[in-house]
Amino acid sequence: MRFLLSVLLLGSTFFLTTLSAKEKYFVVERESESVAVIEDGLAKRHMKHMHNMNHGVMKFDGNDAYIISRDGYIIKFDARTEKKEAEYKTSKSAIGFVIGKNYVAVANYDDKSVDILTRDLKPIDKIVTGSKNVGIKIYKDMLIFAQMDNDKVTVLKDENYGKGLPKFKTFKEFNVGKMPFDAMIKKNTYIVGFFLTKGFGVIDLDKMTYSQIKVTAEGNKPVLKVPHFGFWSLSKNRTFIPAVGDNAVMVYDNNFKFIQNIKTQGLPVFTSLSPDQKYLAVTYSGKDFPTIQIIDTHTLKIIKTFTFKGKVLHVRWSQKYPELYVSVNDANQVNVINTDEWFLEREIYQVKHPSGIFLYQMPDKK
């Protein structure tokens, strides 16, 4: 009887601990102008009227959540209640954004500008560039982005930094490779990739110097889905980069010295690093859309391949549990892989044409 009571108490403690450390997943429903909300392994709710979610991107800052739509809207909502608080249309087509301490900046495709807004989405400034703008990032008092049509990276500086609403002015511009398409930032280093130059650019934002790193991947296969460098993977001592137009993940050290290429099944789109940095999940385009592969970051070997019932558009590692969430667009499912034993643990239904998966860490209950 005492043994049974101990087991019951242990089970209750585990159950309560699990409930007190919840994660909430927001999943873009690509064709429905909506976002599915997954909690406790189930699609519980749907946020409606979110505009064109064909390329919906979401970010969090505390309980503030923001999402941009393909047709140029940025929406603010409370991540806890899922209630919409504000929205603003910046252009006909927006592609990326960043959240500053007292502003939000949106990079636009179609009106070729960057919008600076308050945190409540009131307009502050519109910076016209004459180019599609991508790879927007923040570093200290700077706002950095790439101009896709003009082959340059622009660094803006906030003249009011620490004093009130931002007032950005051009500080420095770098002529870079042909057709930059996305970027990544690590500490003071801004890394930009190109479509038409076999290399990537590195800007030291402290020294304001630019250098170009020649890539070692060869190939010129048609790119059917643009790799997103927001899903480059930067570990403590390595940088993993999806090759453009080649079946490879390129591996560099932190000083951008080439280590090796990892040959992959298809043309990689995303590389996503596990929270413990032991594994890398890679997704593909073209005929390998339904596949993801898992790479051991120590041995640089592929250890597992999963093939799903339709196109895989995004993945997201749990921060608390041994799980990898996978959006399977054609199957109207989010699949969950057990990352301890590497098997398909469950399939989550009631999600329509899922795309991006975004994780909100819910505060622990005391």
C-alpha cells in the first residue's frame, strides 16, 4: 500500500511539474489567414483574420507577440490571451521585422522601404530605399538590413538612442555580393548570404569592416524554396549554413574557416539546432520536401532520416522536452518526433496547411 501511494504521489508530482512548465506553439495556417494554437499536444484554438499568412513570421518580446503577413500587415497581440491589440499595414508585401526596446522595424518588399513603428504600431518613420529589403537585425543603437536589388547592406544609427523614440539616420553602407537574400547576426557579427555570388558577407559592427567568405559548395541546381538564414545554426564553435543550389550543409568554425561540407539528401532550406546543440535538423525543397534529416553536430554525420506524408515547411525544437515539432503542410498535420529515441511520437490534427511554428515560453506557475 505504501509503495502504491509513493507511486501515485510521484506521478502526481510529475503531472503537476509538467503543467507548471508549459509551452505554447503558434502555427501559421498558410492558406486560411489564421494561426493554430497548440497546447498540451493538441490544437486547442485558432486565431482568425490574420491576413495573408503565406509567409507569416512571428516573434515575441515578453508577453508581446508580433506577426507580419505576406500582404504587408504587422499585428500585435498578447501571447497569453491571444487577443489582437493593434495592426498596421506597412506595404503591399512585408518580409521581415525586428523588435527593439521602444520600436518595431519592418522590412518591406513591395514599396521598397523600411517602416519604423512604436511598440503599439503607430508610425514613426518610413525609410525609402528603392529596393526589396531583407535580413533586418538590431545591434546596440544600430538597425542593419540588406538591400536585395542594390547589392548593399545599410547600417542606420539611432540619434535618440536611450532618450526616447528612435530617430534613425544612415551611418554606413557596404557594397556586397550580388542579390543578398537573408542574414544572421551573432553578437557583433552580421552575416549576409547571396543568390548570385558564391560566398557570404561578414560585417564586424564594432569595427565597421566588411569581408567576403568564398563558399566551398559547388553546384547550380534550381532553388525551389529560398533558404532562410534566420535558420542558419550558430553553435558555440561552429556555423552551419544551407548551401544555395547544392545538396550540402556547409560547416565553418566561428572565425569562418571552412571545416567540411555535409552531403545531404536534397537542397537544404532550414538548418535548426537543438537546444543542447548536439543535433541539427535539416529540411529540403523540391522532391525532398517531405524529408528531414538529423545531423550529429559532433561527428557531422547524418544519423536519422524521416519522410512524412507531405511537404515539410518548418521545424521547431521544444526548449523543455525531448521533442521536435514538424509542420507537414499537405497532410494538415503537425508531427512530433521523440528526440531521445528518434521516432514519430504523435500526429497533431486540426491544423490547416501548417507552415511556420513559433514557440512561446509560458511563465511557470508557482
